[in-house]
Amino acid sequence: MTSTRSDAQTKTHTAAVIYNPIKVDLDVIKAAVSAEQNAAGWNETLYFATSVEDVGQGVARQALEAGADLVIVAGGDGTVRAVAEILHESSARLALIPSGTGNLLARNLEFTLDDVEHSVKTAFTGVERAVDVGLIDIRHGDGSLTKHAFVVMAGLGLDAKMLANTDDKLKAKVGWLAYVSAIAKALRDKSELRTRYRLDGGRTKSVRAHTIIIGNCGSLQANVLLLPDAVVDDGLFDIAVMRPEGVFGWLQVLVKVFWENGVLRRTKLGEKLTTPEVRALKYAKAARITMRLGSAEEIELDGDNIGEATAIKARVKPRALQMMVPR
């Protein structure tokens, strides 16, 4: 963590709020922002709504062009990712008002969820922290190439299929419970990822797996710790490869993730009781990963389905995104 904001502010700073109009109460946000903006002596805050056509990148550019040096995102992980895709190339800081189903970046940065006033206070008076950004090139099934950024994780296999199977309308009504039927449907899919991959400058290897996660953050909803060693500013991806075989294999994954990662690793004594790595779930670290898939497979970035990929190339841009986080 770096320095705190100065108490002596002149009206040379401008904040912008980028919000998903479906997920937030704008009046509540405006009241909280107005109070903090006036206390800090900043200019009037700018407001930009996302839309189906512009999920965040376009309005983020507009905010920067309008002079914003602080961009507050009120939305889910998909909106945060879209805005971060633009902000990591600027000097503007990013702040969060968690407003989605997962809020995974906010969880990993220990934000207080469901507290607009606290989130807004953090935006104006919190602590600056530089976090890593994942940059990824995706070759799609039709041969096209797209470039993206992500701040939480990229997923292939079961993870991406689950998101592709999730009903967005149901998710808006019942939140994370909407994933239950999607998970059940994905589990019935017996197909495996077949891929050749290379980490950093190492040799090319082959693997068959149900799921591959390339993570910048480790925690999921319900305090599930999928990537126990992931740190948002260490300049490395944490990679998980799941390849369970049958019921016993899935039990190994569940014990590792829910019991060992979720319970034992949280204390020094518990860490000594963890078991060696199992075949069903293996971990690795790297700053770069290239992967060629045997067939086109669904891929997700920070909870958003990005279509099908036949190859990817991802790298970490260390400490590229300046964020305001809780003190």
C-alpha cells in the first residue's frame, strides 16, 4: 500500500461515477457522493450509465476525456473489468461501489459489501493500492482475435460452461443461487479440455482437464478460497488445473478447496495439516501463459462469457491499476 490522500484539497480534482442502472439506486449513490465530494472540496462529480451496447469501456473513455482522475464503478465484476480495461492505461484511480452478484474484486480487497456510504468514503479518503492487470489475447473459433484485460480471473472448461448456462434474468432475481442449475448442467458435460500450454519460458506441455483457471485473485463467493496463494499485486498469475476422475476425484477437489483452503490454511497450525498436492487439483504460478486448445472451448473473464477460444496468450501487467481501497 502507498500513501493516503492529502487532507488539503483544492477544486482541481474531479470524480466520475460509472454505474449499471439495472443494479444500483442512483439517488442513494448521488447523496453519498455529494457529501464526500463537498467534504473533500472537489468539483461536481460526473455520472455515466452503462448500457447493453456499452458495458463500460466507452463511458470510461468519456470520463477520462472529461477530466476525471477518480472513477468510481457501481456495478458487478463485468462492469469493473470493462472500466479497468481502459483505466489501466491512464493515471486515473479506480474505486468500487460493489453492486453485483459476485463482487469478487471487492471481496479480495476486503471491501465492506452492501454499504454505499462506506464504499464512497473509501473512494475519496481511502488508501491507494496498485494491483495487477491480466492482459489476454483470445483466438476464437472463427479465426478472429480479440484483446481484453481482466482483474479477477479467466476460466476455461466447466467454469466457463457454468456461466454460459446461467440464466441472466434468474440471476437478477435470486443472485448466486442461479448458478446451481448451471453447475448441474455443466457437470453432466463429460467432455474435457485438451490443451498444449507453456508457462513463462518453460517447455510446452500437454494436459487434459475439466477446468483451467488463470487467476489474479483467489477468493470466490461464500468465502471459498480457490487459489490460496493468489495476491493481487505480486506480478504473477495463480493457475489451477482441475482434472477429477469420478466421484473420488471430485471429493479430492472439494476437500482441497472447501476444507484445506477454506479452513485449515487460515491458521498457522492448520497449514501444517494440509495434504500434498493431488492429481485432481494442481496449482502453478507464472507471469505469462500461452495455450492452444484441441477444440473451441467457452472462455470467461471476470464472470463474463467471452465466447469460444481455440488459443489464448495471457500476461500480467504488474501493478498497472491504481485503486482506492479501505484503510
